[in-house]
Amino acid sequence: MIQLKRYNPLTMLLDLWGLAKNAFFLVIFLFVLKSGSESTFIKYGRIAFYLFVGITVSSIILKWFTRKYKVDSSSFYMYKGLFNKFEQTVPFTKIHNVQRRTTLFHRIFGGTSITFETGTDTAVKFDVISRKEANRIEIHVKRMTLDKATTDQADSDEMGQPHTDEKIVKLDSARTIHFKPTRKDVLKASFTSLSFLILIPLVTSFYSKINDIVNVEDKAEGFLASIMNSWWVITILVVILIIASITFGIVRAFLKYGKYEISSDHERIYITKGVVDESAFTIEKDKVQAIEITQSLMKRLLGLAEIKLISAGSLGEDALDTNSLYPFLPVGRAYEMISEILPSYEVTQTMERLPKKSLWIRLLKPSWIWIIATAALLYFKPPIINHTHSWWILSAGLLIFIIVSRFLDYMNTRYILNGKFMQFKTGSLQTELFVSKREKVIEVKVTRNKFQQLLGLASIGTINRAKPVHHTGIKDVPVELADSFYTWYAGRTKEIKIE
Amino acid sequence: MYSQIPAPEKRLSKDAVKVWMISETISHLIAFIVIAVIFYLDSLFEWKEWIGWILYGIVGLTVLSAIWSIFIQPYLLYKNWRYDLNEEFLQLKSGAFNEEHQLVPMTKIQSVATNQGPLLRKYGLYSLSIETMGSSHGIPALPEEVAIELRDRIAHFAKIREVGQ
């Protein structure tokens, strides 16, 4: 695999497709809407458009001809540039996660895209690559890092060493599947994500657009009135609408969460999902920086939770939540799964709560949002349902909301330092539980403002690697805890291995 | 705090107070000049009355800020700033009203640099800036030999890498 290779020629086609998508509206404007126009603006616009297309197309072709890559036993090498030559080396050890995406485009041509993410700005990305080649590279990287970790003899450039082959086969067969959503899970997901409500805005916007063109309301007035008079027609219409939107929601949830699979082997965790747009996420267990368990209000009511694996490598441009284990796991199963896929992690459900005085400090802290909002209301005095003097209702409502959410935040906040693990839980309506290891925390800080100093409280905070870096913290813990938190972190030297 | 691990003890250079006082004086002088120019424009073009009131308000605030940041803040900053390091951690502590304590592992430090502006140069001081994987820190005013020694020590300790970084 050490000879230089060009990227897959279909990359050019993908880029051209991107260009076509971007230029679509310009084409419509210049050549369809203004097709008869002879104005100088349009004339020069068209010339500029031809130039733009010409330059982009030739740059796409040149880009393909100048870009090459090479893979050896330890690193990726990428070459690009026509006049300024640019060379880049990415060692396999720096790879934090691997992501694959197979969009409709890739499906048509039997390809896929694969990205090897590093902790820095450089990623090794193949926009289009045949599945065979993608598999080959991924297995190669896996084998070489494995080789290094276990036998320490990775200097040979040959790929087909029999003993490593066996090892790979063994590991692949040891891959266990932890979760595949059943039909019931998908149904639950579709209701929890409220995806059945999506039809409503779609229908209303569609209706208003139609109405703009043919003015349904005027024409159908008599018709509508006659419908409104017969209750059974309305009932049938409503039932049809409900069934349609539920079906729509379920189909949508199925497309998104239907083909989910969480699996792991000895070294790595694999998450694949998507029916039309497939995505796959692979991370080495050692490279999981932290776990985050998020529960929205809805999920808390239904006893569901979402687990995310925090990785130092970026997660791709579009927020597809590729690092999320199934977002609608029953809470108990979620905790079980963490101990299954990450046996080195310990998550305990018993955590400590904040002292009473941190409730007071939370409640008494002035709320700038409320002050500014009230000042604005006082000045503008907007009428509510024709009452000019009822603006204070809004202000009072906001105040109550702020107080309740602060109280909930106090109630939900929990923490524990458990051996080499830390667990912080925060949030008012939506809660987040953050679990990390001492060795993965890259920095800690303790702050105390004057009130906290008087009350014997402190705020603690940690930073973890992620993209961008992940800050977590708890406000108003007892100062004794802040002290032991500091000591706890200083103890990390016991665990870290130095190169 | 600091019942188990030693609190940082090392202090900044005493001259830091002078440097801060001078630099705050200069920046407040500039602010006053700007305000004076606006007052002049105000009288020249006869702006609306309320603009004058706002200007008086700004003058008041600037005077208060000048008193605070020239005569009080430098002493407080100097009095509360502490740092220390060993081969494993860099410790920083600062702030009177908002105390801040930071513990940064040496292995996570990416770069360290000494900087010197004209005011610091006048007193033979350097400031130190430290970039880590997650954020950046600074030690504002250290005597030259201390700063250079510290920079070299941090650079030396920071060379050590953890496995799997």
C-alpha cells in the first residue's frame, strides 16, 4: 500500500454536483427569470457566471490531478498543490475517531466517504472512496495500531503478516452487539422526539402557499361552511390528519433511528445508523474522553436518556450526533450499556447534593435577564389582550420561571468524586450527567466570588478534550469539596503513563 | 483550600504595581481626551440636551474607574497573585473578590512564551503566556531572570508527553 495513489475520480463528480447545487438559483435567475433581459447587469452577470463555472470546473479537475495519498505501516501521507506543494503526515496513533458517511450519492456509485479525525485541525478525509478501499484502509490502520500496541514490531511494510491477520479475525468475531432498536423502541423514539408534530407546519406552509396562488379561502367559503356544519365530516378529517401525521412521524423516526446498531470489540466501539443516509462512527475505547448522559424534560418523564461519547476528534461538519449512542435508551439500560462497552468506566447512581446555602445564593443572585426585560417592559408597556397596564404580568411570569428553573437546577445538581472518576450532573429542565476520568481531564479550576467566600462555597470546573474543548462545572459546592477536588486532580500523576 | 496540596507561594515582581498604575493612567488619559473632544463637538454643533447628560454620566464613570484601576486595583492584584510549579503541575492563583485557582498539568502545556512591552521593558520585566490544550494562561509581570528561568523550566517539563495524547 506504499505507492502513491490518486483519490477516487468520483470525487470530481461529487464536487461538480456540489457546484450544480450551489449554482442552481443563479442559473434560474440569470437564464430563466431574466431570460429575455438585455440589461448590462444581466449581460455581465452571465459572463461572470461562465467565468466562475469555468474556473471552478478546472480547479476541480486540477485538484484531483494534484492530490495524492500514501499509507504505510504507521502514517497517512497526503500531497497536494500545483505551484505550492503541500505535504502532510498523520500518524495512526493520533487518530481519535473514524467516521463513515454513505449518502444517496455514494449509494448510487457504490462508494462511501471516510474521515479519520485527529485531535487537531487536520483530518484525513476521503470524500468518495470505494467501499473496498475504505475497508482496506480502515482494517490496515486498525491492524497497525494493534500491532504496535501488542507486539511492538511495526517496522515492516508488508501488510499480510499471518499472525496479525489471525488477531484481526479473532477480534472481529469478538464483536458483540449491544443494542439494536426494536419496533417498539422506534415507536417510542418517534413519540419522544415529537416528530409527528412536524406535519403541521409543513401542511400550514403548503396551504398558505397554495392560498397565495389560487385563493382557496374565497372560492371554498361556501364549501367550507357546509363542511363545518356537518360534525362527522370534521371528525373524519381530523382523524385522517392525525393518522397521517403519526405515520409521517413514525416513518421519519424509522429513517433516522431504525437501523441503529451499537457494538464493540475488545478495543473499539462502533455506532452505525441511518436507513438512507448511513453513518458509522468508530472510536478506540482508550480515546473516549468522557461520557455525557443527557435527558430532556420529555425523556425524563418517560425514563429515557441519551449517551454521548466525547471524542477529541471533530465529529464532522453537520451535527448528525454521530457520537451519540441511541438517543432514546431506557435509563437503566443506558447505565448497563456504559459498563458493557466501557468496562474501565464506573458510573455510580448515588451522588452528593448541594448544601442548603447554595440554594439561597442561587435564588438571591440578581438576574440580569429579568432586570433588563422588566426595564424594557416598563419603558414600552406593550398591551396584552388590550390591557395596557398588564405588562407586569409578563415580568412576573418571567421572574417565576427564573426562580423555578434555579430551584430545579439546585435540585438536579449532583456531584461525586469516585476514585479516579468524576461525575457532575447539572441542568434545570434538561439535565446533563458528565462522567470522566482524572487522566482525561486536562485542566481544573476553582473560583470563589465574595459571596461564596463569605458562605464557605466555591465553584469548580474542568476542561476536557473535545472539539471545541468541553467545559464542565458545578457552582456553589462546599469549599471543602473544592479543596478535595483540587487534591483529587493532583493525584492524576498516579494514573498517567508517560511516553 | 489547600489543606492537602501546598498553596502556591511565589509572587510577581513588586514593580508590577508601578507598571499597572502607569498603563492605567495612560489609558484613562486617552479616555479623557476622547471625552473632551466629544464635549467640544457637543458645544460646537449644539447637540441635543440629553446627549450632554449622558456625557456627564460617562465622565463620572470614567473618574470612578480611574480611581479604582489606578489607586486600588494594582495593589489588590499584586497582593493576591501567586504562582508555583513543580515537574507535574503549574499552579496559579489570583483575584481578591473573584478568587481563581488553577491547576494545569505540565504534560498538557503546548507552548510557553515571554513577552515584553515598552512599560515592562522600562522596569526590566517580562510577562509569561502559557498555552495549553484547552485554554491559555498568563503570569503578568516577572523579573527578567525569573521569567526566563521559569519559561525554560516549563518548556522542559512540558516536553514530557502522556501516552495516547
